[in-house]
Amino acid sequence: MRSTILRGVLAAGLAVAPLAVWAASPPAQPAEGPGGVGERKASVVKRALGRPSAPTYAFYTEGAAPEAGRPVVVFLHGWGAVNPQAYGAWIDHLARQGWLVLYPRFQEVNRTRPGDAPAIAEGLVKAALGELAADKDAKPDTSRFALIGHLAGGPLAMDLAGSVRKSGLPAPKLVFAAVPGGIASGPKSRGIPLDDLNEIAPETLIVAMVGDKDSRAADTASRRLLREASAVPAERKLFVRALSDDHGFPALTATLAAPAGLDPAFDAGAIKVPPEPKDAPKQPPFRWSAEMALTGEQQTLVSQINTARADALDYLGFWKTFDLAAAAAFAGTDAVALKANPRLADMERWSDGWPVKRLAVEIPKPAKSPSVATGTEVGRR
């Protein structure tokens, strides 16, 4: 009788055992190559440039830079996600792949108008590059210049790419818009206003990448950005979609927050910011307006960004796609050749050998007629 009861207890325990015990696990990060770990043993330098109210954070591996210098990538955060630790996993990957990463904090939460963000970001990046120009360790190579933007950072990256003639910033070889959104629909609406994107140089490679969850707004914004960069030919544009996959545990879920990946080592609070210079010009009186405040939806999304963890969608999806796109852009290769690279869409396999859903990759078709498409404005940043 006792053995029968024991068998029943064991059977019941097995029946309610956590799914994780039996489920396949997702693929691990590659040791090297696109999306890979990179220089694992290297220490990453974390610096703050500029002034306390509007710093630009710089990240690169410790030690002398290569003779040719370091390629530069400007990482433009989502609206409200001002702390680099929210993207620390991706920043760490980029630094270990040899990049000089600049993270301009173009927003004071609840104090910055979205319409002012392009000019603020432009000024911060220009000042940071000027400050680092003679730095032998950072050694920015502005001939290899790229932009990454997440959510509202996506249209912001496109704005910076389109304003290089006026701003004097380096012309980016690559613009990578990760789940873009938050585009203003008009002069008086909330959101990032788009400059003349037809000013983006024809030789620029533009990649817009989204996930399949809550994807409608990001899809619309992506296609608008690709369409309005009218001087860039179709063969230099790529639209990529990451697909969610629940074959194993933990599941891979491609949401608006998917490009984020927390790493507390990149917490802004632990990075010393230079003091305000005594001769700094006085700031104009602050005047608050309602569009400066985060909406409830924005606050929820920022919370998701700030707690997101890196997984295979990051290192085999967003990170690998950027790495391959940057290599193509710096080599002068177009999006058609990039799309044909078999490594791009491959997401490897779950631990039981089942393939992870591949990335969907397409060369966007030119629009037949102009239309208005905005994403869901600042609410989807």
C-alpha cells in the first residue's frame, strides 16, 4: 500500500514538474563572429563626456586603439530609456567587437520636448567626437561611422543621417533602425519630427528591423523611413523581421522591447560625469509643456525596456544583423548581397536540434504613391 502511494506521489510530482525541466533550450551566443562574444577578457572603458544635464557616454575596450582607429557607432535610445544599462548587453557586445560606442542622452525625462531631440542629439554627438578626436585610446575613425536607433531613436538616427551637410557630422555608412516608432504626424503633434530624409546620401545602407509582436506600428514606421529616404536606391535598403518562437523554454518573444538587454555594469549612476564648467553659458528658463511628460503607455514600455534580458533574439537577431550590415556597408556591399548571405536569416537551433524560426528578410519595394504613415507616435516609443 505504501509503495502504491509513493508511486502516486511521484507520478503527480512529475506531472506538475516545471516545463523548463523538459523543454529545449535556445541557442547560446556564438563565441566569435557576427553576434558573438568577441574579446571576452577585455575590460570595457566607460566614460561620460559633456555636462551633467546632457552627457554623452563613451564605451570601448581598454588599451591602445588599433592603428586605423575604432569604427564609431552612435546608439540612440528609446524615449524615456535614458540609462545605458538598459542596452548594456548590446553595448558590451559592440565594444568587444572593436567599436567606439557613443550613447548621447538627448532627453531629460519629463523635461525635453520630442521636437527638440534631433538638435540636442546632433550637438551632443558633434561635441563628443570633437572631445575624443585626439584621444589615442578612443581614436574614433569617422570614415567608419554608423547609427543605431531603437524606437524613437530610429527616426532620430534617420534625421542625423539626413542633416550631415548642415551639421558637419560624419556621413554614416549604415543606419540601423531597430523597431522604430514615435514619428510626429505633423508640426504640432507629439513625436520625433522627420527632417528631409531625401538628403540621406545614396551610398548609405539602411536597415529597418522589427519583431512580430505589437508589430503594426513599427512596420508602418519602418516602411515610412525606408520610403522617405528617397535618394537611397532600393538595393541599399533592407527590411528584417524577427519571429517569436515558443518551441522551447524560455520562449523567444520579439516585442517592442526586444532590442534592449539589461547589464547593470553600464549603469549611468556609476559613471562619473564631468562637473559643469564655471564659464558654462546659463541655460534659458525652463518652461514645462504637456508633451514633455511620459504617457502611461510610454512608462509601461520603458519599464519593459529597463528589465529586458538579452537572449537569442538579441545576439542572433538584432546584434548579428547589425554586425553583418556594418561589414557590408564598410565594404561597399549592397543590401541585395547582404540578403543573400545565408548567415543573415539563420537563427541556429534549439538544444533538441529543432531550427529556431528564421528572420524574414526583404528588399522593400518602392511606394507607388505617397501616403502618411507615422507609427503610433510617441506612445509607441
